[in-house]
Amino acid sequence: LVIQLAPLNTHAHHNRGISYDKLGRYGEAVGDFSRAVELDPGNANALFNRGSALDSLGEFDRAVADYTRALQLDMSIVLPRRE
């Protein structure tokens, strides 16, 4: 519903991609992460998550490219979070 009401909402596409990924619907996850990246090319989280979904689909070259770009944008993406 959010995407229908606000199709340019990067977070909505990214969050739905996460849901698809958790459901094992990797192709749909890639689609939503790709849309989030189209809307915000500097979104390291969307790039990293798309890389993960691509990895699950066996598209390793594309996954590596996304992981690499995500790390170029934000090295902290792979660091453990401190609470």
C-alpha cells in the first residue's frame, strides 16, 4: 500500500525487499532493492542487501559488484553494531 501511495519512497522499496528476502523470494527482493538503488544510488544498505539476494540466486558476479559498491559507499556496513 505504501508503495502504491508513494512509489518514490526508497525506504518502502527497501523494506519490502527485506521482507521478500526473508521469505526466500529473492527475485522479487532484487527487484525492490534495485528500485531503491535507482531512487537513491548512494543507498549502501540497499546495494548490500541486493548483493545478498543475488548471492542467494547464484548470481555471484553481480553480487560481488553490489557488495563492492556498498563497501565503497559505507565501510561500516560490515562492522558489527555496538549497543
